[in-house]
Amino acid sequence: MHETVCESCGAVLRDNDTFCERCGALAPVPGGAAAPGSPTEKNAALAALYSFIIAGMGQVYNGHTLKGVAIFLGTLVGIVVFVIPGLLIWIFGIYDAYTTAKKMNAGTIPYKATDTSTMIGFVVAIVILVVLAFALEFSL
């Protein structure tokens, strides 16, 4: 029986592994065929555009939901309290979304699949937050 090792970190892989459990790299497939269910590349420009439109959305697209929420909240609080820090956090979010997607495509960080339902939930939560904020503003 042939032992397969991860090309990225050298960990021993089981026969049915498609990803390395240690580093998240794609496991090699015998015969050079594409692995079933292999991830597609992230679109770095799209990740940046998402973060440009809604702070943190590019991170959610990249599979880093908590980071996306943190960037959104940091941008929101930063803009409300002090405009410049909020803008800086927003710009960082755009840069981070772009570079994270590039790193996933290069294999330097583990690929995380885009969860469409999480992206939709993120947008819905923001819409609800905006509606509530306007409702509170106009009720005072």
C-alpha cells in the first residue's frame, strides 16, 4: 500500500482524504486528476468589491465570518465616534479581503468555501440593523 503525504507540510494522509487535516492543503490525487469537490479559486477583486460595498462582506465571502463581523462593527463604531478610524478600518477590510483571497489561491493559507447562506444572513442582519437605526432616529 502506497503512503500519501501532504505536499505542503509532510503529514501522512489517509486514502480518502481530500484535504490535509494539519494544514488544510489540497491532497494530491493519484493520476493527476482533479480531486472530487476541489475548491475553486477565490476572486480577489470580487472579495475587495464586496468589502467596498459593505464593510466585512469580503471576509464573509472568504469564509472568515467572525472577522467580517468585527470589521463591520469596527467600521461602524469608528465612523460614528471618530470618522477617520472608521474609514481606516473600512480600507483595511478591503485590503484584507483582497489579500486573503490571493493567499487562499496561492495555497499559503487554507481554502475556506464560500457559504452563500452565511453571506445572505450577513446582508439581512445589516439591513435589519439599518432599518432599526432609522426607526430609532425618527422616533426620537
